[in-house]
Amino acid sequence: MEREMRKVLVVANLADSFPRITNIAYHLPECGWQPYLLTPLLRQDAKARFNLPDDFFRRVRLLEVPVDSDIFYFYRRIFYSLGIKKNRSISDQLKSGVGAGRSSGIVDFFLQAYQAVAGFPDTQHMWIGPALKMAAGFAEEKFDLILSSHPHASVNVIASKLQKRFNIPWVADFRDLWSQNHNYLMPSWRRWVDRLYEKKTLCNAAAVVTVSDGFARKQQQFLGREILVITNGFGRDTITDGSVVPTRKFTVTYCGTLYPKVQNPLKFFKPLCELVSSGEICKSDLDIRFIGTDSSFLEKIAEDCGVSSAVTFIPRLPRAELFVKQRESQVLLMFNWEDPDSPGVYALKLFEYLAAKRPILATGGYPEDDVSGIIAKADAGVFAPSHNSVKDSLRAMYIQYKRDGAVSYSGIDEEIRRYSYDKLAAQYGSLFENVLKA
């Protein structure tokens, strides 16, 4: 006789916890857990926006809190009425309007000051009260467990209060860290407050999970408790079916945002420049693509290195189109995090790259970081932290491309499958059972 499916209340702002929590929740029924997703009001285009499977809302019960605003909602409406464009950053447009220099800095100062005071514990906190009020009617559902998924502190506040109300175990999932976040931008006094509040909020969590070994070490040192690791991964919409063939050119593709202060594209461009200058790589063979990446500083780098004619910048693409671009590339490019004080930081694109089944060239970072281990175990490409190692890797890949028409791929499917979200959901299912037993 089959066991009746257990119920888990998932507290997450779906707009910001995608794709991790949507994919894990989707696969939880396969592990004997029925997910109920408590989230702020979704836009009507949510299914298309998040590329959700057709049966997502049949597998995941949706509990929408009738709130869709944040602390900037009122001011955003005012700015829009004054002619500010909706498809661009408001702060960037304001700074552009007042001009560069000191006036631009004043805009940053007031935005940060407002967010530091009014945005506690985060800018999304306006849904905490309505969520708790809505949850008052959840008692009859008899949930077995609560799962919260951060990148916003408000989900942890809601989950912590519901844990005390229902007296059921709570697992706190951190895709990004809270007060220990590597991109923490608030003033020092606010970080002191956040540190205290985070420890107080998480004291009744049965388990705390994060996405990398580096994050786990950092959080364990801060909280003084065991931190578990369940990595990010890739969904079934990402997996290649082998129908896309590599481009005829030596196409190197980078996808997503690039952070100049902590990622160094020169570690790729300088070795490439030397190989082109020496004649080892023919520039006419090159197609260096940056998709959804700010071109403002990369254009100058490419020009200085003499390869600007081979570099193209493609606007952000729908996910399905992006995956095709990844699968047809000869090489997929990653710039690792260069900040020694932020171990465990790496882009979600790593897992998309693994699913694309094309060779990865990861530059920068440190020899023992998480990326090097993942790539090495999966035999999915090359980790090249130094100038010479990048140069050697590019040379070898290009020689193979010229000889065979494509750079070969030798990834280990069994190892790569470990990062599919159905496998990661199974890890969560096992964790839930262990928490209940404890």
C-alpha cells in the first residue's frame, strides 16, 4: 500500500527564486511530497516568463498572496508618470538626467539610504503581513514541513513565524546568502542589524541549506551550525536532444551578466589576442558572442586586443533561444569570481552549460574553487585560471576545430545528471524525511 503523499509548504517569491525553486517544487511529487507554493501575486505571463512546464500548476498547488508591490512601488508610478521609461533602470535614468560626478553620487546615496531604512528586512517585506494573514487558514491542510527559499529575507521571516504557529519543521534554503552576501550593498550599521536579525530568525530552522561548499563554509562560520549543500542545477527544458549541430565558425559564447570588479575578461581576451597576432588562430574563423551582457566596457577591451570585428553582442534572449545558442557553440565561456573573500560564488549558467553538452572554458578564479571541481568531475571542459593556461586551452581547442570541424565534447553523462533538478529534488525529499525522523 502506497504511503499518502506528505505536504510541504514552500515559501518563496517565485519571481526571484526562479529557476531553482520552480524546478525543485515541480519534481517533489516524484519524491512523495506535494508542494504548496506560497508566493506574492504572479503576473499573467508567469508561465511563459519562467518557461514553466504545461503541467506545473497541476503538480504544484499555488497559494498567491494578493500583494505585488515593493517599497519602490509608489515612487515608481510617479517616475513613470513623469516620462521615465519602464524598460530601463530608473536609477540609471535619474543619474543620466542629473549628469555624471557628484550629482550622480547623490542619487546613489539617497537610494541606498531609503532602501536601508525602509527596506528592512528587504524591499519585498510588504507581503509578510498579508502572507501570515492568509496562512491563518492553512491549519486544515496539515502541512508536514515548511521550505523557504531565499534570495529575499522576507521568506525566512514568514517561514520562521509559520514554524512557530504550526509547530512543524522548517528547512531554510539559501540560493544567495543573507547578511553574508557577496553583493551586500547596505551601510555597515544595516549589516550589523541584518546579522543579528538573521541569527534570531534562523534559530528555529531544523536545517539550513545553500548551493555551494564555499557558501556553506561561510554560513557555518557565521551561524555556528551545520550547513548542508544542495547545488543549483538545470531543468528538463535545458537538456539538449542532440539535434543542434555546432556552428561552422569557431564560436565562443558567454551568456549573462558580467561584473567587471570581480570577473576579469582580459584573462580571455589577452591570450586570444596573442594567438591571433602570432597567426595561430585566424581571426576570420572567430565568432565571440556575448548574450545579455553589457557591452560598454567589453567593446573597448575587444578593440584594444584587435578582435572587435569578431565580437558580437546579442540582447537578452528567451530561454529556449538562449539554450540553442549554447548548444551550437564550439566553446562556452565562463569568467570565474576573482574575490578571495567570496568563496563559493559561481553563475547559474555553469549548469546550463553542463546541460548544453559543449566544452566549457572557465577562466580566472582559484585552483580549488567549486567550479574547477564540478568541471573536472564531469570532464565537461577546461578550468584555466591563468593567462598561459587559457592560451594553451584555446590553442588546443582551435587546432581540433580546424582538424575535425568541431571541438569535441567528452562530458560524463552520469556525473552531469547529478545536477538535474529531478535528482536535486530527490536530495530534498531525503532531507525532508530525515528532518521528520529527527
